[in-house]
Amino acid sequence: MQLDTIRSLSISLVHMVLFWIIFVSVNTLLTNAYEQPLYKKQISSFTPFFFPVLVITKHSDTKEPYQAHIVLYEQLDKFLEQNPDHTFLVPEGEEKTLHNQLSKYNASNLSFKATKQADGSQLIEVSQGSDIENRGWYQAFDKSFKAKFYLNKFGSSIHQALILPSLIVSLVLYGLAFYIFKLIWTKKTGDFE
């Protein structure tokens, strides 16, 4: 009697361990398939639609004459149409004020870093997002920019979103593995509980 209980518990433990191994493996594979690697990618000709760009417009407030906007590339043409007085250059002495403006939207973790170049252009790094890391590096001129690098990586929300698909795929694989094992065991021993 006690031997049957130990055998039953052992089989249950093997099932749980097998399912856990399958689930972790499937979840890891799905997550890696959806995540992009965390390194800067050079931009040759195509600018990604999610590429963040810092655009400065004139502001009606006399204390803050400029307004900072971080705009995704896919929305940039429309934004520039509506704001013809724009510039891609950070006005000298306004960086701190513009950072303070962006910190009002802290839920999106917006930030930028501008480095002045000898030719009057600026190298700008724009960072956007909390759960999705979205960064762009580009050379800015007054009315244009040249995209250089980008980085985009999903955060924890992708892991949460993939739990249910991982569970479903794992259950199917577990059932398949159990069925194959049962067939092999029955063929070898002629007995399966």
C-alpha cells in the first residue's frame, strides 16, 4: 500500500517537473522571439516608424519661449505640418528648461541629451518609455535630421502578455509528450496506469 502511494507521488512529481520544464522553455522561446536584442542598430536608409525625435517649437509663454516635444517618426510629418516654426536643434541655454518640461510627462520617461558639433549641428540621443525602451540617436540640423542609430526593447509587459500563450502551448506539448510516453511504455510493458 505504501509503495503504491510513493509510486503515485513520484509519477505526479515527474509530471509536474516535466510540465514546468516545458512551460519555462516555451515562455523563454516566445519572449526571445518577441524581444529585440538590447543593442544600438545602425540606420542605413529606412528610419523605423517608432524612432523618437525631439522637436522644439516656439511657445507663447514668455518665461519658457520654447516647448519640447518627443515625436515618433511615423507621426513626424503631420506634427511638422502643424508646427512650421519647429527646429530640431536644442536652443542654447534652454536644455534644462526643456528637460523640466519633459519631466512633467514622467509616466513615459522622456529624456534627451544634446551635444553641439563644430558645424553647428547637434548629436542628439532621445529616450522614451518605461516598459518599452525606445531610443534614437541622430544628427540634428535646424529643419532636418539624419537618423544614426536606434534601440527598441520590450519590458516586463511582453512577459505578462506571453504567459497565456506559453501556458496553452505548454499544455499541448505536455499532452503530446505524455501520449508518446504512454504509447512507448504500453508497447514495451503492455501496462500503463
